[in-house]
Amino acid sequence: MSALRLARTWAATVAVVLVVLAVLQILGGWVLAGKGILAAPTHIVSGLWEDRALYGANVPMTLGTAAKGWVVGNAAAIVAAGIAQSIARLERPALLVGLTVFSIPGVALAPVLEVTLSGDAPGAVLAGFFVFFPTLILTLLGLRQAEPGVLLIARALGAGRWRTLTKVRAKAALPGIVTGLSMTVQAALVGAILGEFIGANSGLGVMLIDAMYGAQVDRVWGVAVVTTALSVAGYYVVRYAGWLLNPWSPPLDASATAAALDLTRGVSRSRLGRLAETAVSIGLIVLVWWAGIPAFHLSHFVVKNPGDVFDYLFGGGSGGSHVLSQIGITLADAGLGFCIGIAVGWVLGVVFVVSPATGRAVLPLAFIVSSVPAIVFVPIVTLVLGRGHLSAGAIAAIVTFFPVLVNTM
């Protein structure tokens, strides 16, 4: 990109940001002033300065918790990806276990962790859970980027699985690993803040809860701004560090994503073999669940084993029908947000393709908005739309729209 074109792109982006800030200032400062919904940008900045000592005490707590989960979760994902790549029969079980872990609602897991762990451990564990699966997928994808010719030469020279993994595939996987590490910064912050929601004494999550209950709209939006800034800064710091470590690596080949995410492929070509692999994966999950309760001395009053859950759902009581009715409500809310997010993301993607100048101007702003952790959106959307199906659908749409936008482009 030429210097003139780059300058025009940045000028257009700055113009878009200024227009958005002006609209927010008018809405928050005059139209919706005093309604407890939207804070004007000038009020947010003023609040950030007045609360600088408060942020100085709470931001390090959240960053420390998020960093612990980010390091441990990503390390576990990279190791699991390496093992799965080396032992082909473990790849599908590893993906299914990772997907299961990733699919556990953090809001359901947080109370259990809070009563079984102490200190900042609940937030760190949640952060690790949230970062594990994305990095697992991207590392597996990166490991598959090794040149076939280089792999053939390595095998011809007598390199076994371990040496091929560490000397050839690991270097090819660096772009995927860096992408995973950078993308999961936000996920780690979400886990840390969610853990602080439940029972911490300090941190951005505690600030957010206190601001909500105290009707301090400026502080709610201030926490959102700070969290977004931390997410964006962390993303670019990790990306830059990855470039310094390996500036010659080609970009990650997204065309292989479908293969990396194909949970139906497996090693066995027969349907029976794939069913057996799935059964082994499910059995491993149930075994870890069942054995983990006594191994970690977890209270049976708080943590239920698979048998207890099965009896609750299918034992003839009202538990199963109650859960089924609530699932219908949740699916309706998620479906509404999913459809809206897809529609908005697709339309904007088409607009940006048809008008590249518009895309270059607006896309950075869209990236910043997408970097706001979803957990921070909850109180803001609740302030604007109230509690109910509309706010639940709006949050689902916000989470959905940016990935659709990127893939449409």
C-alpha cells in the first residue's frame, strides 16, 4: 500500500471514529442524559481520570488472573495439539474433548469453581478453559502447514514422529500458534472478569458489578473502555512478539481450516470405526468427570457426577421437562441473535467488498467493537434494552456479527 493510500485510509478511519464519537456525545450528553443508559465520551474520559487510582489498583488484579489462565490454557492446548498430531488416533478425541470444555457455559461453571477453589483460582481456571480450544484448533491447523516435500525429506533422513514434529512441523505451526495466542487474550480477560463477578474482592469484574448496582453509568462504560483497550493492546503485543520471533513465516493458510475443524473425519474410514472413536471420546469425558470429583475432594453437594445428572434429567421427575422448556427459550434467544448477527455481518461484508475504501475506513472500528469482551457487553446492553429476550438476542448478535463479517470479506 502506497504512503498516500495509507494516509487516506487512516484519515477516513479517523473521520469515522470522530463521527461516531460525536453521535455518542449528542446521545449521551443531551438526548439520553440522566436516563442511566448511555454515557457521553467526555464523561467517560473524565470518569477514567477521576478513577485512575481505582483502576490502578484493580487492573493489575484482573491482568494477573487472566495471564495465569492464558499461559496455562495455551500451553496445554499446544501440548495437546502436538500429541494429537503425532498420534493420529488421538486427534479426534482431543478435538471432541476440547470442544466439550469450550462449550461449558462459563456462567454455569463459575459458581462451582468459586465454592471449590480460593483466591483468584476460579478466574484463572475459567480463563484457561476459554483459551484452550481456539489455540488447540489453530495449532493443529499450523502443524498441517508443513511443506510435504520437507516432511518427505525428513522421513527419508530417518526422522521419526518426534523429530519431525519438533524440527519441521513446529516451525510451520508458529503462525497458527501466534494467531491463537493473540486471539485468546480477550478470552482470558473474559474468564478473569467472570471469575471476579462471583466472589472476588477486587478486579475489573468487581468494579463493573459495583458500578451496575450503584447506577454509575459513566463507570460501567469506563470499565468497558479499559477492558477493550487491554484486549486490543494484548492482541497487538502478542502479534508483534510473534513477528519478532519469526518474521519470515508465511501467513496462516485459512484454506485448511475446514480440515482442522472436521470432527467427523477421524482416523478410521469405516462408519463403525468413527463411532468407536466418538464413543471413546465421550467415555474419556465421563471418566474424567466422574473421577475428578473424589480426586480433587469436591463436595458432592456442589458438584454432581454423571449419574446424578442423568437421574435428574431422565429419572422420572420434573427436572428433564423443566430443563427442556428452558432450552427452548434459550434457543429462541440465541437463534434471534444469530440470525441478526449473520445478516448484519453479511451485509457489511458485501458493502466493504463493493466499496473497499469504506471497508478500510470502518473495519478498524468494527475490530475495536469486536474486542469488547462479551461479559462487559452484558451490563451495557441491559442498561439500554432492559432484561429480557431482546437484550439476550442483542448480545448473541454482537458475538456473532464480527466473525461473519470477516469471513464474508
